[in-house]
Amino acid sequence: SSPHLVQVRERIRINGQPISKELFSKYFWLVYNRLEETKDPVHASMPAYFRFLTIMAFHVFLQEKVDLAVVEVGIGGAYDCTNIIRAPVVCGVSSLGIDHTSILGDTMEKIAWQKGGIFKPGVPAFTVAQPERPLEVLRDRAQEQECLLYLCPELDAFEGGRRVLELGLAGTHQRSNAALAWRLARPWLPRRGGRGLGELKEVPPGTELAGRPVPLAPAFRPTDAMIQG
């Protein structure tokens, strides 16, 4: 994930915690020296800062044998250096905004095209409520990749009239992010056998998406174990 707030180690986390200084130093020099030894003598430049950290993060995850890696793009998606995973479990696009226009384009539609570049054939993808035209661009990008794109329901649908979920971050926009996170986690849970999670029951959408180009994904009732983390 990026950017970091205090220390660069925040970008590479295992079980929610930044890797230790010792691990960071170990893998930094291991990757740096390996790249130094194998780089093209004619084009003798090392990977740029974010690219190097991306390579290092993948190496850390492989060496530490993580069960699942959550990878966030740096800028955009289509041409981002994180976009080398051929068969992810799931892909997600959060709320779009006007940012990094010199790289991604100066309209929401151009930015949506870049973001949709992470979609992969046969891999489910989810997004949150977007303006109509950018959402149509995401839909078209998904169709190009033969990827099923769904609109994530609001967090209210996951709460199901029960107590309001307490989020770790403040801000109303975080409810949209949390709903997306729930849906992104759902395809992975059956692969883990749902151990200790209890039964996950999907909830049919209560309203139709009139005029929306993307189908609404079902919500599900998070179990107490999931809510408590």
C-alpha cells in the first residue's frame, strides 16, 4: 500500500503490521544486490523508487509464505508496475476522482479507463457507485477482458438493520471503502474454508439498479468473528 505516513515499512505489511526493521533491511539488500548483479550493463539503471518497493514487496510475500496478498496500485492501474499479477482472486476499483491528471488523463472517463486496466479474464471485479459515464467506461473495460464487473452494495446492506458497524477510520466515504472491502473478501473466504467465520449468508439486493450499466452484487451478513477481526 502507499503512500506511507511515518516509515516506509508501512508499505509492506504482514498480518496488518509493518514488517520489522530487521526484515526490511534483510530483504532490501537482498533484492538490491540481486538487481545490481543482474542489471543490463548497457542500461545500468536500477528500478525507480516505487518499482523497487513493489519488487521487494512481492519478494517479501513469497519468502514469508503469506496466504493472501492485498496489492494496491500506485497510480492508475493499466500501466502501473503492480499490474503484473495474471490471475488475482478478485479486483476492486474504489471511488474515482480527478488526480494525477498528467499521467492518467484530465477527465473521469480517461481515469476510469486507466483504473479498469487491472481487470483480468474470468476474475470477478467490484466497484462502488460512480458517475454514469466513468461507470460505463469501467463496464466496457471489463467486457474487453471478459471480466464480470459488479457494483458493490452500500454498507447499510451488510448491516441489515442491525447495529452500525464501527469502522477504524473516520469519514463517511470510509463506509463506501468498507463495503468494497467486504465484497472483495467474499470470493476468498470459501477458498479458506471459512474456518472460524461461521456461515456466510448472501442477501439478495433489495432494489434494482434502474438505468445502471453494471449489475448489483449481493450483500452478505458478516459474522461476529469477521466484525471483530
